[in-house]
Amino acid sequence: MDKYVTVPAGADELKNLRAGDYVYLTGTIYTARDAAHKRLYEAAEEKKELPVNLKNQIVYYLGPTPAREGQVIGSAGPTTSSRMDKYTPRMLSLGLKGMIGKGKRSEDVIESMKENGAVYFAAVGGAGALLSKCIKKSEVVAYEDLGTEAIRKLEVENLPVIVVIDSHGNNLYETAVVDYKANFLE
């Protein structure tokens, strides 16, 4: 069953999502990749004010291509999430409630997600041109010197994602393998 979520969203809104749910996000999300995460992490560790308030926010692991004329943003496909794993527990402790990317997450990240009521969504890699059509506005809000890895504030409408790991720790990457074996390899 498809679910529609307005973002930003708190733990109460996200706790009913389950691994495997198809979700359409509408509202405000932020982008941040490796270099931006490193800066956010260092600022948090030094108790400096962050350039964005992460409370109840969703971060899309995205470094978009340049926008063509008449477009809001270029191709907007996800990057590999594990590259942010060393920073993610700290970001979750600051109130981050969701991440969008692709690929597996570490056990430390999954435990921190459960502790903080957060959700990990996957966007379809290779579909960046299609995903960009769901982005209605894009604005660099921090670390402009990082180019495509700068933090952007995005306004999205019905951005399609799949819950891979829910706030209870259920992991679609694990359950899908079990289900497949049970249904097709008997």
C-alpha cells in the first residue's frame, strides 16, 4: 500500500512506516553527502551552531548534476549511503529523522535509528532524471564551496521512495532475501 508523508516529519509520523512500504514524500528535505556530513559532524563535535537545524528533517544523499535551462535541478539520483555511516549516529542524535540513499547501512546506524525513531529510505539508483521531476525548488543553504556536495534545501512533491529500514530496525535487504528463498527456491 502506498503511503504519503509530509516532511519534515517527526518520530510519531514515521513510526507507522514499515520496511517495504512505498512512500511519497512532499515538503522540505535537505541534501548532504560525504563532505557536508564531515563538516556537520565536526561542527557538532565542537558544539558550534549547524547551518541547518536537523530536528525532524530528512536528508537525501544527493549530489545533483547541473540543471539544464528551464530545470530546477539536474539528475537527482541517490549516492551510496554507507559513505555517511561514520557520521550518521551523530546526525541522528541531533534530531535527524530520515535518510534517503541506496545500499546497506552499518549495525551502528541501524541501532541509532531505533534509538532515535528514524527511517532509512531508498531511492532508485539510475532514475535520477525521473526523480528530479519531483523536485520543485532547490536552493544552496550551506557549504557552497563544496559545489554539488553543498547542502541544498529542496521542495519535493510526491518523491517516490521505499522504506528499507524502519524505526524498529526491520531491514528490507534482509527480509527480502528470506522471502525470496522461501517463495522461489523451495
